[in-house]
Amino acid sequence: MAEILEGIDRANRDRIEGLRKGGRFFWIDVSLRETSAHDLREALDIPDHALQALLDFGTGHPSSRKFHADGQRIVFGFGCYLESAHLGDATPYRFRAVEVRVLVSGDYLLTLHEERVSLPALLVPYTPEGRSEQYVVYAVLDAMVASAFDALSDAESTLDGMAVMSTDLRAGRVRMATLRAISLQLSGMRRQVAPQRGLFERIGDEITRVEGLDADNGSYFERIGEQLDRLVDSIDAAADAMATLIDLRLNETSYWLTVVATIFLPLTFITGFFGMNFEWMVGEIDTQAAFWLLGIGTPVLGVALIWRLIVRGSPIQTDGDTDDAARPSP
């Protein structure tokens, strides 16, 4: 199992020097808020051209960020998702994307990020004894991809709960703000992951060419690419499910608006008819019984007939209706 270091303080600098002299591969996780470019250059012997790519943080498109490979090391951007509680955020999302710059060399794996968090403690990658240095890199990247699946699973669970709520007329309304938040989360995940899917084929090839990085299996990074493909497909499937949920909710709303309009149609006709001062109407409706029968009974009868027709032809069936339809006739 590779040695894991966090931060570049004096003790870790001495430890880094000892590990490199001893030829032991290690993983060092660093927050950019707690170190500087000078510290990175001095402690890890990173040349300027690689350091420039390593510090290329930003909010631009992931595929436009700098990618560096020189045979001795490779630098690229990757992403993971951490719980907002660990980031000290008050965001409406349980998980938030964290941009990570990764440097892989024959001596060490460096993960650099701007947040004050510990990726080894939060990701907990599986790195058993006796595996190669390439496997350590693969395990860390695989844990980052797994964190994206966790974030997607959280969004899908929210959608499932909203789908159940939307089919229960007694439940609360599905809030459009919640749907909008999930939509933004899914679109943000896709914007981050999709470019990585196209870029990782090159990244996986370059990692296998890093001098001094021991390998025992050439298919590790192909698996990462396959995971990214599945992740994008799952994000698209979740987005389709959300669109279907919105359509169902809108269709149900339109249906009940039609019900209300249909109920008031005979009422409007009857009240309009009896509102006209015909001589017969004025002369014949001269008792209380006639008033209640024609003025109240007729509208109630019309509403009852319309309601019966609507319920029998309703596209929305209750569980009881489904059971009755499925039960064979005697």
C-alpha cells in the first residue's frame, strides 16, 4: 500500500525526501489554500511547464484546461463530488463538485485542490498491499468517479421521491424550484464528466508511458474510461426521468383543469338560460318547489352526469380501478 501524505509542511517535506530517496511511491494530497507554487516546486521538484498546467484552476470548460505530458510526468484535471457538509457549504445540494488537478510521476501521485479537505479521508480508495504504482493511481481515480455516482444516486433518490409524490393527489405539490435545482445539478455533472470521457483515452495512454511508474495490468485506465461512459449514460437517463416526471405533472394539471372547466360548462349554460326573463318562466315558476327543482336540481343533475362521464373515461386510474379491471369476470 502506498504511503499517504497530506499537505507540505516541514515534517512532510522531510518525509517526501526520504520516500523519494528510498524509491517508495506515495500519494500526497494538497490544498492550494494551504500551500504555494513555490512550496510545490521545491518539495516535489516540479518544473515550471508542469507547474503551470498543475495550477490551471478555473471555471472554464474542462476540456479547455491545460493537459501536460512529457514522459516524466502527466498533469490533467479531474473531478470528484464531496458532501457539502465536509466543504462547509450551505448549498441546496448534498454533493458538490470539487475540481482536482492531478500530477502522476514515477515517484508520486499528487492531487491538488482549492478546498480545505482531505481526499484520502473522504474518498478512501482501495489500495491493497502488493499492487503496482499504476494500480494506486487507478484506485484514486476510480474513487473519484465513484463519488460522482454517489452524487447521481442522491439526485435519483430525490427524483424517485418526487415521482411518488406526484402520483399521490393527497401529497404536497412537486416544487418547481426543486426540479430546477436537480436539473442544474445534472447538467453541471454532464458538463464536467462528458469532456473527461473524451479526454481520458489520451490520459490513460500517457499514464502508461510515464517513466518509472510500475505497472501490472494495462487495462486499469480503460476501466476508468468505461466508468465515465456509464456515468454519462446514467446522467442522461436521470435527466430523461426528470423530464418525464415534469410531463406527467403537467399532464395531470391539464387534466384537472379540464375537469373543472367541464363541470362549470353545464352550470354556466343553465344559469344563463334561467337568467333570461321568459314570460313562461316568470309566470310558471311561482312556487318554492319549482324553484328548487329547476334552479338547483337541474344544475346538480347536470354536474353529476358530467362527473360520471369524466370518471368513467378518466385516463388516471386508482388502484381499485386497476384491480377491478384485472379481476377476471365470473
